[in-house]
Amino acid sequence: MPLVTTNVAAQALGIPRRTLARLWKSGVIAPDSVTAGGHARWDVDTLRRSLAANPELVVLTVEQCVAVSEALADDDARQAEVMLYAARYPRATFSVDEGFTEAELRWVERIRALGEALCRVTKPRYQLDPVAAYFWQQVRDHLAARIEAGEFDRWLPNRELLALEYGVSVRTVDRAIRELAGKGLVVSFPSKGTALA
């Protein structure tokens, strides 16, 4: 798995970038490497394991934070309490026999579903055939099909995120995007990203 920036690692985990940066700066977790400029580089799977191995640490995804905030905004302290407890103890069992209501069990199910990004091991979203063609050609063709299908609104995801989705290096994605730009499907803007043409 390639090493990615703090932004991409946080996106892959579904947590705020600031949370990941604070955990690093406070010494709770350490990146796999640090560039000469002081920027962290992370292996997403190693990071997931590090977060899971620290039982005192509770990290919520952005979606989990929103769900708890909505419960608190609705003045439903019990819902927020159950959701936070389920997020804090992801392996705990919840059942009617233990005194939880059906509604509370639905809250537990919801908060756990929202936290799946933290728990699952990163596997490429799209499988490439190692013998069919070069990986950059397969990525190019698949991205072109996704563009034609209207999957992207205005911008492509950044190259590091696409590399994670396809399980290839950033250079492979970069080559595929250059080919798409040559065909007139996308336009690359330095420091901004890649827009659909």
C-alpha cells in the first residue's frame, strides 16, 4: 500500500484531518515516514491498526460526529449517550436482553455503520487484471467509463485517493490522467486538481 498524505489518510478513514494531525502531534500515533519538510506520510492499514490497538482512544468519523451532534441538537441525550458508547466500545454486544430498546439498537447499528471506515482494511475498490494490459491503461479506461457514466460532477478525486481506489501508485494514476487529458476528457490545474472537460 502506498504512503499517503495526512489529508488522504483522514479521508480514507473518514475522520477530520485535524484529528489525525492532533493525534500525531500529541504522540498518540506516529506516521510511517516524515518528509524533509516535516509532512507526515501514512500507510492507511497500519494507521487503522494503530488506532484500533489503543483502547483508551476514541476516534469518531465525521459522519459519527454529525449523528451525535444531531441527537444533541434534538435534545435527545440518551440517543447521543448510546451512540457514543457504541462508538467507544465497537465490539460490545447490545441486545434487548441487556435492557436496550429497539430504538436504541437501531442507533447502535447506525453509529457502527457510520464508523466502518475506521475498521475495514483498505482493499482496492476496483480490481485490475495483472495480465490484461498495463495498469495505467486499465485505470485510464475505467476512469473514462466512470466519467462517461456521470459518476463525477465537476472534479476527479485527487490522485492519491484514486491510487488507493485502484491499488496502484500515484505515478500510475498520473499517467492515466495525462492520457485522459490528451483525449480531451479532463483538464489538470496545478495545485487545484483535475476537472472534467
